[in-house]
Amino acid sequence: MALRTLDSLGSLAGTRVIVRCDLNVPLKDGIITDDGRVRASLPTLNALINAGARVVVCSHLGRPEGAPDPKYSLEPVAQRLSELLGQPVAFARDTVGESAHDAVSSLENGEVAVIENLRFNAGETSKDESERQAFARELAGLGDALVSDGFGVVHRKQASVYDLAQIVPSVAGLLIQKELEVLDRLTENPERPYTVVLGGSKVSDKLGVIEHLLPRVDRLLVGGGMMFTFLVAEGHQVGSSLLEKDQIDTVKGYLATAKERGVEIVLPVDAVVAASFSADAEHVVADADALEETPFGASGLGLDIGPRTAEIFADAIRGSRTVFWNGPMGVFEMKAFEAGTKTVAQALTEVDGLSVVGGGDSAAAVRQLGFADDAFGHISTGGGASLEFLEGKKLPGLEVLGWQ
């Protein structure tokens, strides 16, 4: 069965349409610091507005403990959405209460309301199916159909993502369609050479994706905190750098499998080693086989790939036709340790083919470092969801929409 899409809903004029977006944006003192996910929701919302639907936007934000918490309110998001849509957006101060019903009943064709953070209700994320379904039934009272467009949550069995989709007619929005088209290109007959760049802190977060992609890729570049477990597996000392000792044997297995399959695993040849984990820490560049031979000895910790590694990675990326990148190369939030991530990001903008930034910290990094979204082939809105898709896992929020 194929994914159900907007076309299958027919005429939407006057129809109350619930849109499950992922508007989980970073906030600082009530100000949105990266509105990428809000902007990603616009094509679907505009399509519904133009079709004359009465649009009810819902999302989560952060991790409130199933109860209202002002610091996780969606009100700033509703304000930003109003600016981007160029029209007023009503805001309901609860999820399924009086305020929500009032906001929805006041909508005219082509108008939009945002209800408060779904996770202010414990039923949204409950492990108890009956609790989730009860909340989903309350949500269903706000609309006649569901457009599921929050790609960042499709790997979660949550009330607004999974249970609601079984109660009212449900289809995928334009963002989910776009994400799936891109992921399909990464897994089914990708253009070659195909390079995957993995970073971030832990190997254990990427085990499934490494295993699933090894038979499919030509080259795997490993940076970020996870590189140190690979370096130890190769027999190097890494001082006080991040290390998952329990994954060393698994990594040795990957290195052996890659060799058998003719897949090139490219590991750092140098790293930026610091005296401590702080923005102004003293730091030096050291070769990968001499990380403990710095002035900091065994207490030094690697916080970025080194400049030679960054250039090797950049050359490999530029020479590829398909590139998927997930996870920063270092602690990019600190100026002294951003260079590796910046070099990799720059190289992705120069790919003659498909370049995909795999959501999460990678998406945050490219924006913080000043890159425009359209410099890349695609920036995913779902780090965890895209990784689980690339692991070959079933995603409940897609299966419920007919995706096989």
C-alpha cells in the first residue's frame, strides 16, 4: 500500500484539518534561535490555506513532564508562524480544552490556529495505549482529518502521530513526502560514489545505521566524539577523549566487514586536542597516533577533527555524487572547535549531486555556522527519524499512513 497524500482528501474547503507539525524549535528567553522547522512546515500549511481548509496546527516542544510549563509554550512559535504566513494565527492556551475548541470554532476558511504544546497532556507520550487513545479521541474532536507532517516524530508511537491517524482520515503532508523521496534516493540505487559522513558523540547512537549502510556505501567518514572509539579499535591511545569501551569490539567488526566489502572507512589522521572541555581551553593539533604526546599528556581530550583530516574529508565529499551527513565533527558550539564541522559543511555545498544534512545537531550546526538552507540538497527535519529509516526500521508514524 502506498503512502496516502493530500490529494486523497479531496476538496478541503470548510474542512477542519489538524496538521501534526514538528515545531520543536530551540528557544532562548522565549526567542526562537532557529526557525528552520517552522519554515519547513510552510508548504503544507500554505497548500491547505489555499484550498480553503480551516487549519489546526499542533506540535510538541521540548520535554515537559506531561503538564503545562510556560517555558515550553508554543506561543512564540504561533507568533513566528503568523509572520511567515503573512496572516493572523490564533493561539489556544490548552490542547483540547475550552480555549482550543473556541479557537477552532472561530476559524473561517483559510485561517489557522495553533493549539498549545501537545506534551502538556500526559496522554501524548504515554506508554499506556488506552491513555494515548483517549487523548487522540479528544484531539479528533478538533478536526475532520489529519495531515501528518512532523517527520521528526514519525518514529514515535505517540497519540497525535499514531493513534489519531487511526481515528480520522489521515494523510502525509508535503514535508514528509519530500523527506521520504530524499531518503529513498539514499537507500535505493544512489548515484555513486556514495559517501556517508558520521559524527556526533557516540558510536552506540549510530550502530544500526553503520550496519545497514555498510553494504550500500562506497565510503564512510568518521569524525566527532565517536572517532575515538574507532581510533582505539585501530590500536591508538586517545587520552581522556570520549570513548565507549564496550563498543571497541563492535567497531573492530565494522572495520573488518568494510575491508571485506571494499568499503573505505576513512578515520581522522589528526585531531584538535584540548587541556579541558571549555571554550577558552588551551589546545593543539596532534596526529591521530600521537594524541597523548601533547603538553596535556593522557589528560588531553580531542574536541574536533584536525585540519589535515578536514581536508581529506572535504576532498572525499566533493568527489562524491551522493553524500549523507549526520553528526558534527567536533564541539562546533565552541569557536575553537568548529573548524572541522565548518569544512565538512562547506564541502557538502560543493557536491555535484545530492547532499543531505541529516537533521538534529548537524542541521543546527550548519545554520549556526552561517550556511543557508538552500546551499544543500536537503536538510532533514528529523535526525532520529532519518537515522532509523536508514537503519531499515519500521516507523509507526509512516506505517499508519500506508507506507510500506
